Amino acid sequence: MSYGRRVAALAGERPDEIALRLCLLDGEEVTFTWEELHRRSGQLAGALAARGLGTGDRLCLALRNTPEFVLGALAAWKLGAVPVPMRWDLPDWELARVREVIDAKVHLDPSDIAWIRATAGDPVPDLPDAVSPQVFGICSSGSTGTPKVIMTERPALFDERRVVPFAALWQPIPRPETILVPAPMYHTNGFSTLNNLLGGERLVVMEKFDAARVVDLIERHRVSTFTATPTMLQRIADLPGIEGRDLSSLQWILQGAAPMPPSLVRRWAGLIGPERIFMAYGMTEGFGLTALRGDEWLTHEGSVGRGFQGTELRILDAEGRDLPAGEIGTVYLRSAIGGGYSYRGKAKRAAATEDGFHTAGDVGYLDEEGYLYLKDRAVDMIITGGANVFPAEVEAALIDHPGIADVVVIGLRDPEWGRRVHAVVEPADHGAPPDAAEVIAYAKGRLAAYKVPKTVEFVDAVPRSAATKVSRTAMVKARGG
């Protein structure tokens, strides 16, 4: 059935059940039952139709994780339109060029919030059943800085198989789940939880990530799962007294976006048990997925898993030849269930082999058992003195220093080395930060000499987005290239 009909069906089956809870910046929590979601998204759909939005059109959602964001996405699906979330906090020049790429029929931003709320007084229209030809689009500039929108090329038809909990492939998972959403919903990890909502799960959505509030919400609402980046998990694990907090409701957590530092995996294994930690690797384009559980990781330290749900893996060299186990090359994936993708914008499609394996440019290797180990993005690799250094490896070595709260490693132009390894460090205690010599000495005890940072810079905060991602390209540019 269409996504719109699915919302109506859940409203009929569970009208008074709370489906959605929005936890706003001011501490307020706004709830919606299934009946309220159905009614309010219908009212907004009618108002958007009056503004010209229809089947196949794109609706741009430049909104925070708020009630208006969720209602907008549901309203788009009811009209057969395609929701495309985007960052609301971009500078005007960048906002304009991303909007141009999206080319939406209707664009909703913070200035529309009052208008959206006013639709609560409108009659609920009798909408014809409509199917969005593409489920959604996700904005990305990758590492190139070129705006693009990744469109998921399958229709918005509800499929129960797509909402089976990730961890259910390993162990029984009680349902309905209570899913915490700490990431911004313009990111694929956040937006995809709306699919879980349509599967009948309950969402607890944070307007903005805050580590202390994450733990409060887990305890208060008995959250059963959430997906987070390593940076988010690091900040939660660093909370004072975290070992004494009640995390018993968590059935499983999923980590993505980047490999987890080994020390962080072990910290979370101590907090909730390794069998409740899952790690995955994939792309918004849907090329495929690898995954493994925490107890499996303990015997394959550093891996991001094996092919998941039929995903096939290959490691190829620069000439497109397959590399044997243990040799580093470009990671290629192939999946029969991804559904395909297209790009809006001038970005080139991802490199692919003739037989349908695709790559996002990540570099890694397979072991003899088929487990994948990522090194880094090829574009992020630092060539220093003729040797290859992967920033993620250096960051994983430095983050365990007790005086370091966050770190990003980049390569800066250098007359002697070509590029020098440079660490940008956010100290744990701004009043008493470690000095550069201490950081370098610490790195020397954990890394080969050529990987050790030659220079260290201290900053008040590493410039991460709300999704806790960082643009190395922008950081390099800001430091002269």
C-alpha cells in the first residue's frame, strides 16, 4: 500500500496510541497519537496541494527535528510528492545553490512554521490515494563540496520486510520498538526512522543531539534502540557517572558513519554488553551493506562486518583488478535489494564495474573470512614523504588520550613532506590542555613514525555538523590548503 494509506491504516488500528514524541530544545515534549498524525498530516497535505504540490513534485524540508518536519514528510507522501530534507543552517550562498539543485515545487523553512501550525484549523481533505515515485532524496556534498541530492529510485510503497529491526537478523527483538532519534533528520540515519514509524514503531525525536539528554530520555521513555555516530557514542560514554545510569531498556544500538575506535567499542560493551552493539557500513545510494555484532567484532577487531542480506564485496586496485585478502584497495559493493539511485546536481555517478559493483571511494581490505576493514576515504588519504597515511587511523590512536575530547587529522601543504600530518585537537579540559609535544609523544607510542602528527593545533571545538560529521576539505582550505 502507499505510504499515505499506511498512515491511515495505523490511525484506524491504534488511534489513541502515542506514535511520536518530539523533544524540543526548550525541554518541552510534544506528542502525537496515530490519529493526530493522520489528521494533521492530512490537513497540511491539503494546504500544500493548494500551493501546487502534487504527485512526483519535490517538497524541500529545511527544518529542524520538529513536529513540522515530520508532518511535512508525511504530507508529501500523502500527495505522492517526494520529501527532500536539507540543512537549515547553511550560509545564504550555500543555501541558495542547494535549493537550486533540489528544484522543489514547495520549499518549507523556519519562516513557514507559523503557517504550518495554522493548518491545524483547516478541514481534513479527502485525498486520492497517491504513490510517490521516489521515496525521498538526501542532500550530500560528499568530500568534493559539489551539491548533490541522492534520490532513492523506488516508489513509496510500504513493505513490511523493510521495517524488520536490523538486529532481528541475529536475535529476537520485542516490538513495537521505542526508537530514539538523536541525529538530524536531514541525514539518512535520521530520516530513515520515518520508515520505522510506518512500521508501527514509536519514535522519540530529539530536536538536537545532547549526550546528557540522550541518557535522560533512555531512562524516562525506556528507549529500546538508537543509531549514532562514533562521536555521539564517545560523548555519551564520557558523561560523568554513566556507569551508574539505567540503560537496561536498550535491546540494541547501531553505529554507523565511520569505524568505531576499539577502545570505544569496549567501553560500550561494558555499558550494555557486546551482544547489544551492532556496527554497519553502507552508503545512502544503497550500494550494499556490511554488518556485525559486538561479540563478533571482539574476534575481528576493527572490522565493519561481512556482506549483509546478500551484499557482495570486492577489493580492487587502480586498474580494476581483484586484490587478495589482506591487501588494501578500493571497496566495491553489490546488492540486489538497494533499489537504485540517481543524482540531482552536477556530481558524477559513483564509479562502477561492468557487472554492477559500486564504490563511494572508500579504501580497505578483506580478511580470509570475508570481513571488511576500512582504512579511510581515498580522497582523505594523506601522502606524506611518499607514504600513505589514513586520518581515521591516526584519530583512533589519539582519541584515547585522557586530555583529548575530540580530534580530526588532516594533511596540510608542506615544502619538505609534500603534505604533513596535522592534528586538530579539542582538549577535554580547556583550562589545562595537553601541549603539542605530549600529544606527539603519545602518538609515537601507538603509531609508526611516519603516521605521527608533525604539528598539533588546539581549538575550542572541532567544527562538526549537527550530524557530528566534519569536512576535512573545508578544514584544509581554512588553513591554507
